[in-house]
Amino acid sequence: MTPMTYKGYAARIEYSDEDECFVGHIAGISDIVGFHGDSVEEIRAAFHEAVDHYLEACAARNVPPNKPYSGKIMVRVSPELHARVAMIASARGVSLNALATEALEHTAQS
């Protein structure tokens, strides 16, 4: 499933049975920015409006907006696991980064 994106930001959207509408937040930033809509079209428009408003508000306050995910992940694993996966990557002729990316992509598609 591909997330809804706009200007480099991704939306996290859920359905609220209590409110009988879709409720969303900008994902991957520490600031809390929410939006809602009754249909896919409405939630998409509300998401775009929320991102635009967030960026405008940050500019007006002269504060840099939170950046979405950078693509860099720091993962701590045991030395034994590190050694095993490094050997697997070497045996496959790929970098440890490429092996980790493959594993993460596989997990994300599940």
C-alpha cells in the first residue's frame, strides 16, 4: 500500500467510527498536524491544505519545518547478528546497506 504524499510529506490516515470520517496526521514529523475528511477526495484536499498551512505557519514564525524521514536509519543489533548479516551480504556480493534495504522493502510489502 502506497501512502498519500504531498511536497515530500506522507499522511497517516485512519477511519474514526465515532466521528464517521477519515482522520489524518502528517507522518514522520514531531509537530502535530491533523486534518479530516468524509471521502478520499476530501481527505486528500485536507492533507494538501494542512501541509501548505504548516509550511506557511513555519515560514511566518521564521522556524524551519520538521523534515519528513531522511532515509537514514540507525539500528542497534548484537555483534553476533551484525557479523552474520555482514557475512550474508558479502556472500551475495552486496553491501550490508543493500541487504538491509532489501529486508525492509520485503517487510514493507507484507
